[in-house]
Amino acid sequence: MINNKDTGKLIVFSAPSGSGKTTIVRHLLAIEKLNLEFSISATSREKRGEEQDGKEYYFLSVEAFKNKIKAEAFLEWEEVYRDNFYGTLKTEINRIWKLGKHVIFDIDVSGGLRIKRKFPEKTLAIFVKPPSIDELKIRLKKRKTESDDKINMRVAKASAELATAPLFDVIIENDNLDKALKEAEGIVSDFLGIN
């Protein structure tokens, strides 16, 4: 159960893969005065590269993830691709609020909008928009973490995700990273009432 009496706020960053949301979130986490803590999502996907359980994600088996769904342990969850689940554990939000911090999410579009619907007053939902689909494909290829088939799946999904941008509180176009970082910092500071 989420303890809604806590004063922490929720800052959601959503975007198609390769838009730069993770880079922006990392930048904001490094700014001490914002008092942010990263919400570690749970996933049933395999670890990539140097990823560690409990740092980038809580890695669960498909069966363990489904059991947590049945137990209503998630604030939100989604089956992004077949047997490839992502979700936010309620215990994770409570953990961060108990630290006296605000929660920042790097989360898919559907999950971000679900959090906004559940906590409309406490949540700032920010959509990070890539300059174009072509640029997105270039960025995903540069990562060298996924096959061409996976990249094509992500690019196809990106078009649908871009259509949801107007549902977010703010859209940041990431065509220039320094500009996007400054813009994100200003928007989050304003929301948290920090000068």
C-alpha cells in the first residue's frame, strides 16, 4: 500500500527509447538541492551489459513478476513486449518517501501516465521528445546493445508513444542536450518550489 500522506512528490520522465530521458534523469539526480531519489523499476527482461540487480532494475523471472501482479504489489506495470514486463513496486515508492525524498522515474509512456492518473496533484509528468524518428534510430544503433530486429520494434513503438506526448504536463524536445538538461532542471525546480 502507498502511504499517500507522505509529502514526497513524483517526477515522471517518459519517452521513446533513445530520446535521452535516462541522461536527463541522471543529470537531475546529481543536483543535490532537488532532493531526488531514483525509482528502480522491476523487470522480467534479461540484464544488459554491466547492469546490476537493485541498481538499474530489480530483475525478476516472468513467473515472479506475474506473482507480484496477482499480489497487487505494483503501483503500475505493463507487458511491454511478450513476457517482457516492467513495473513500479509500491515498496519502492514508500522506501524513497521514508528517506524524505522526491521520487524520479525513468519509465515508459503508459506507466508514466498511470502514475499521473493515480497521483494527479503530486505528479509532474514530462515527455522527452526526440528531434525525429530517424535520429532516434541512429541513437539506438549507436548504443550497440540490441539487435536490428529489437531496434526496429522500438522505432515502430516510438511512433505510437510520440502520439501520447500531449497527455503529459510538459514536453521537452531533446535536439540539443545542454538545452534539454537546463530546461528539465528549471521545470523540476519550479514544480518542487526550489529557486
